[in-house]
Amino acid sequence: MRTVTIPAVGSSEPAIVHQAADRTMRVVINNIGGTLVFLAHNTSDFNEDNVAPSETFQLRVDQMVVIVLAPTQTIVAMARGAGGEISIAVSEALSKEWLSS
Amino acid sequence: MSFQNNPAFSIAEARKRGHDIYEILYTSWGVVGNPATYGDVSFPNASTANNGPVVSIPTSIAGLMIGPRSTVDRAWVTYSLQLEPGRPVPAPTVTDRVRRLSVDSPLLYTIAAAKGKIASSQANPPDAFLSQYQNGLFYVMAALNPQEADAGFKYSYDMTTSQASRAAQQETTVLPTLIKKSSGAGNQTFGFDANVGGTIFMPPTLHLIAFLKAPQVVPPSKRFPLITSGNYTLSGAVVAEQCVAQIPIFGRKRVVVSSYAAVSGGDATSTLRCAVVRAINQSDNFVYEDSSQTVTTSNGSCQISLDNPCADYLMVYANGVSGAAINGRWSVSAYD
């Protein structure tokens, strides 16, 4: 579990929220900042200027979402203004013990 | 619910601690002095004589309202347009994008911030209109443009209309240095009066509540009741009318002034007069007092009620009596 500061669109590269390793991971994302947060799987989903991210998932202030990542899949984020912040909790989505039973 | 009213924290620090709101209190909001220093015309202070430009509010917030401790009822808010300065190119028609914040109209949506500061100075004081257009940074200001404008009112929605035909809103709460009195000749200044023992000048207070998280309910729009009182003395050498109290009543709906004057020397009478200042702007020649009510008292008490005066400042005057000392006291109650 951790809290991540999210840079504003147009200011710098997106923040990496989480990258799954070799297994499926569940990520709970809560927008605790004061501004809209854009989520995407690839940095390239933000356009060249990082200004008009149309290929993204938008998470409003005080909203929470659960996203399941396939192995090696990544979540990156940018905020609409300065001072964006999210809090995340990560856990394994499907345990190997459960799959093998 | 945790809340924040310790100015030692920055907004970012308050957010890291999970606070719901961040409170800002200015006790001399819009008082620039003469010569002007412009220290109290913006949050964060964008320009003062001593510490120079300060960076804008660095954190986006979920909402902004004028808090109950405020005595002013309006402010001007600039925010990030999320475009780089100077973009797009070519520049579009100049449009007034400054948000107006009033007691009755909290900004209940995200106000985006950007990193940066406006490079203003005493000679070039912070300007909400130009700052928004050129920089798009997050500031709260006491005026659209706090600089004194001798020729009239700067910046309206129509930038091309000539000054003479413009009917612009007077978008400021910065106190002027002079007010033309409504009674008799002369001017009145804001501040303490050497002729009066115990003059009260209550400067405007700005109390802002910044929502770090989305507010759960629509906040009430009423301010805390303004209750104040004071004493004054006039010596027998002071004959003319003197200002004994200057109270910020920005937009208060009901105002009651009570006074008691003890005049030494028998039958002499003293007059209590209330006047209000409306339409504050930076140009001294345009600010007038409007006389409200006058009552005459002799060793007694009196009361003046102002029903929805629609004014920014209440001025209370008392007349001196030749050869007779006056000991007076007054109280003001004002409610939204």
C-alpha cells in the first residue's frame, strides 16, 4: 500500500502507479487529491504534449476503482492540475494456491 | 473529521496528513497602505516590498469557499488553464476567465493549480486578469486589478470599448486611500483618527476554506455574525464631526448601531451619524459615502437600524461639542 503523487498533464512524464510482475495483480486506486486523475496502461496513451489524454480512464476526486492487471501490465497516471495524489493497495488477484486446488 | 487551521502547514502538507480542508485567514485583506505595498491583496502574497514574488498555490483543490470568519464577501480566483504560458499560438481573443468567488457562490469544483509564480513588483502589482491570461496560476486576489487606476476602472469584459462608454463592474475590495464624505466637504480616510480618542478601524478579514477532498454537502453561505463595540472620547476642543468607527459590513443584510453619549456641560447635544461606503474601487475620486441616518442624542442612547444597506463599509460619526467633553460608546451587530 502506498500513496503516489501524480504530476500534472503537460508538466512531466506520467507517474508509474504499479507494474505487475509475473502474475495477475489487483490494484485498488483511490483519488485522494483535489483534481481529476487520468489512468492508462501505457505512457504512450498520453499524447505527445501530455495535454489531451483521450485514451485514458478518468478517476474523479474522492473516487475509488479496482483494476486488475495482467502479468507485466502497467498502470501510469497523470493529474489534471498540480498536486494530484492517489492512494493504492495492491494484492494478488488470483492466488496460485487457489488455481492449483 | 480532521481539519486544518494552522498556517504553519502548507496545503500540500495538510493533504499529506489526510486533512479535509485547509483554512486561510487574512486579517488585513485588501489594505495596501499609502504608498501601496500590495502585500495583502493576494494569497499567496504575490508581491510585497520585502519578500518579493511568492509561488502560486501549488496544489489543485476540490473546492473553495469564503469561510464564516470572513468579513469580506467576495474575492477573485485565478486557476490553471492547463496550457503552457503563451499557448495557444496565435493568442485567442482576450477573454476574462477569472473566477468570481462570493459568499453565496462557493466554487464547488476542481480548481486546477500549476507550478510557477507571477513576476510582479511594487511598480507592477499582482493583476488577476493579466495573471490568468498570461500565466494561468492559482491565486486568490482582493481585486481584479488592485493597482490604482486614475482614469477609471480597468478591465471589463469588453477590452475594445473606450473608457468613457464603459459601464464596468467595480471588481475590487481593496480599500481606497480617500473617500468623499457625504456630509459636508472633505474626505475621510480609512484608519485611526488623531482627533478621536479610541477610533476603531476594523480592516477586512478574509477567511478561505479550501476543500482538499470533495465536500460532502453544499456549505452554508452565511458568515459568522459581526458583533463589535468600542468607546470614544472627544475633547471640548473638537467641534466638527469625527469618525469614531469604521466597520466592514460587506453585504450584511441587517446592521444595527447603538450608541450612548455622555456630554459634559448640561444641555449640549451630540449627533450620531451613520454613513456607508458603496462601490469601492481604486480611484479616490470615485468613492463616495452614502449617508444613511442621523440621530441626535444628549446624555442618552440611540439606535440606528440599516436594513439591507448593500454596502461595503459602515462609518460611524459623532459630533464634538464646543467646550464639552463627550464620552461615548457604540456597538454594531451585523448579520448575513
